[in-house]
Amino acid sequence: MPSVTWGIVQGRKEKLVSLVIISDYLKSIGIVPDELQNLELPSTVEIMRQRVEFLHKLGLTIDDINQYPLMLGYSLTKNVIPVLTYLEIIGIERSRLGEFIKLYPQCLHASVVVELVPVVKFLRGLDVEKHDIAYVLMKYPDLLGFKLEGTMSTSVAYLVSIGVNTRDIGPMVTQYPYSLGMRVGTMIKPFVDYLVSLGLPKKSLARMLERRAYILGYDLEETVKINVNCLLSFGISRETLPSVIAQYPQIIGLPLKAKLSSQQYFLNLKLKIDPDGFARVIERMPQILSLHQHVISKPIEFLLERGFSVEDVAKMIIKCPQLVALHIGLMKSGYYFFKSDMGRSMEELVDFPDYFTYSLESRIKPRYERLRNKEINCSLAWFLNCSDQRFEERLSGDYIEPESSGPSFCMGGKLEMSCSDIASEEEESDDETLYRRTVTL
């Protein structure tokens, strides 16, 4: 029976003739028409030429069209233009529409109302900001082809079930939209279960995912497990492994063996740090693996130039690896105050190298003045390694310092920390925490 196509009644013979003519035209401009044989094509070459020219104006080449020739089977007025108009409405710039189509040409055949709008509403329901929708879709346009009740919903539900805060799902999706396309049973859950089996508490893992959702993209078998075994082979203890991962989640996705070997050789060459000492450095500051060696060299050279022996500098770096990431200007200021105003021996800095990580103006100077006024003689750690409230208690003699071994992870359990350390953490300012414990790479 004849069918009505583009306003022209064609019989079987006419349709075959039109198909041959259009196929010849497409071949003449370099397009392979094989996949179009079973499609309802336009009745004239002119209509097909309009489609090709329209795609050219969007920035698509003949090679791009050959990657997905089915896009030539979509009507401009019924399919293509309505889709592109909607993509512009949600924030994708007109100049980038061609790039979007190259990434996901299937969208040209989608129904705006039935398929595209529900996905955008779903993303907004996850608290993805309106101005971020275009960014998310440009990064992972395949989202427009997912069913709401399928992978996207189950992955979100599972992340919430392990402790990810619902209000953080939106920022997670914005940062790493691929997480919505990951199957729970084959990708997300095995990844989570493995890290929990190493001793990382689920709550800590949830916080990691909220801030660095991209770690979900690390291949479990080919990358994560190999890197964990690599850390163990370099002497990092299994007990501290969860802490290392929590401090620097990216470590499970790095080309780790090469980085560990390079930094171990460098520190041994510079300071004669043995493999055991190197393992302690990694446990205390795994971010050192991503620092350039010329950055690490500057603080080391500064200390050596001040008369510290190679052995003493090695001890200081092992005790406080954060030294290698400090700005030399800050180290100079702290050192000159220590020598000229405080008049203390260099051995004290060897015993407590953390001194350099504290702010001179906001912590060291004010507290030292208080001690001098009260004529109190104490160690560096006694007056620096505490919150303001604890320092006041120490000055007044109302507080007796207990022995504390610091925070530690129990295998499969929660993060344990002594009460005194918890209070100290809460009372410290953001600046002090950044100064003392955070290294921004």
C-alpha cells in the first residue's frame, strides 16, 4: 500500500526510485547510506540536502555524520529543531549544540515532553542547580537516554543508604554525573564493600564520596586493588591504610607504583630516609606523592642551610611531612622568631617540627607573650598543640594533660579519637586547621 511521506503519496516503485536517488546523492558527498535503507527517508533530494546543510551549520562534518548516519532520518521540523530549541532553553549555548550532538546524536530523535523534560526535572529534584544542568548534560549527555526508574534512581538510593547526605547528591552529580549511570550491583556496591573491608568506616566513605565523587570511576580490579597492594608492599601498615585513603582518596586512582618509587628514591637520595621512614611519611601525609620534587627540595634546603644535619632533617620530615609543602617565607619568619625572640635550641625544633606549621602572628607570638609574662617554661608542643580554650586551662593550671595516642581507625569500626582531641579540633579556627593539617595541591 502507498504511504503518505512528507506530503507526497508514493507507491512502492516511487519509494525505491527515491531511495536510490537519495543514496546516490549521499554517496556523492561522502556519506555511507547503508544504515538508512530501512528508514522512512524524505521524498526528494532537496529535503535531504537541507538536513545535511543544517547539520553542517551546527558544526558537524561528513565524518561526524558517518559516525551516526541515522541522524539524517530525523525530520528537521518534527524532531531536530524542537530538541535543539529545548537544549538552548536549559542552558546549552548555541555554539556548543554541534558538540553536544556529536557526543549524543540519539537525542535528535527524542521526544522533548516524554523523554528530555522528565530527565531535567529529575536532576533538579536531586538539587542540581538550574545553571549547572547544561554543564552536567554536556559532561554526560547519555543521561538523556536513561529511564528514571532504572539505574539513576537505584544509584541515588544506594548512595543515600550508605550515609551520603541527600542535600549533597546534587553537588556530587554536578561534579561526577557518570555516577548516575553506574549500576549498583556491578560497580558501586563492590567498590564500597571493598573499601569498607579495608577498615574504612562507611560514614567516612560517605564523606569522601560527597567531596570527591569521581573516585567511583576508579576501576576496582585494575586500579584500586592494585594500588592498595602497592601501598602495603611499600610498608604502609594495614592498620593505617584506611587513614591514608581517607586523607587522600585520589591515592587509590594514581599511577601509584611509579610515584612511590620516585619519591622514595628522592627522599633517600636527599636525606637518607630508609623504606620504613618513607612508609611513615606516606602514612602521615600521602599527598606528598603528588608534590613536585623541586617543591619538596626547597624546605629541605632551607633547614639544611640553617645548620640542621641531614639526619635531623630526616627525623623532622618523618615526624611532620607537612614541612615539605610549606612556603619558605613562612618558615623563615617562624625560624627567625624562634632564634631571636624565643632564644631556644635547635634540638627543640627537631623534637617538634610541627612548630613551622603554626601561624606566627595568630598563634605563636600571642601565646609566647603570655608564657613570658607568666614566666612559664615549657615545651613547644605544650603551648602550641592545643586549642585556645585548652591553652587557657593550661595557663591557669586547671587542666592536667592526659596521655593521648591520637586518632586511629579500627578495622571495620568507627573513627576513634580521644575526647581531648575532639574538643581541640572543634575549637580550632579554620585558618589554624588549614595551616596545621591541610595541604592544598
